[in-house]
Amino acid sequence: MFVSTTVELQNFLLSCLIGLVCSLIFDLLLGINVKRYAFFDFFSWFCEGIIFWIFWDKLFFGEFRIYTVLGFVLGSILYAFLFHKFVRKTLFFVIRIFSLIFNRIYKILLTSYDFLVKIRVYILGEFVKKEFEENEEKN
């Protein structure tokens, strides 16, 4: 069977892209936690294995060539050297923005809840005071 060089180059570049995407998934799954847990490592490698298997079956027509594995590894290495720091900083920035927003919303809701509790206690106190005064007038 004859395979042209452009098809092999395309497969190699696609496997590099798959390596980049798998490394990005690994960073997104583990980027939130400073400590790495074995479950997340296993889960990310499981996802990457499924992604690699699907692309290997669909795009590479089930042909296992050494350059596809080398492209996958090269894509992961390129991601580590080129994009890892940027993705990490962006991820922490987004998490920090979301935490600030949710902290503000939480404080607003907590303040309004405290205010509503004070109003409820005041109304209940006025009701009890009124009932107590009515009972004293009857006695």
C-alpha cells in the first residue's frame, strides 16, 4: 500500500495537536489544585487515552506508526514549554475573578439575610410586646 508523505506529515501534525490538547486537559484538570491527587492523574490519563484511541482509530485509520506516538509526545513537550505558564496564569486569574464575584454576592446575600432576620425579630418582638400589653390590660 502506498502512502504519500503529505498524509504522513498530516498525521504527524495531527498527533502533535492531540498531544497539545491532551496536555491542556491535564492542566485544566490539575490546575485548580496545587496538590496533585492520584485520582485526578488517573482520570486525566484515562481521558487522554480515550482521546488518543479515538483519533488513532478515526484519523489514522487504525495504523499505528511510531511517528504518531512521537508526535503525541512532542505535542505534550511543546505544550509544556510554550503554553503551560500562560494557561496556568490565565486559569488562576479566572478562578480569582470568579471567587471575588462569588464572595461579593455571598456578602450581599448575607447582609440582606441579616437585615431580614432583624426585621423579622423586630416585627415578632413588636407582636409579642403588643400581645403582652393586651394580656396585662385584661388582667
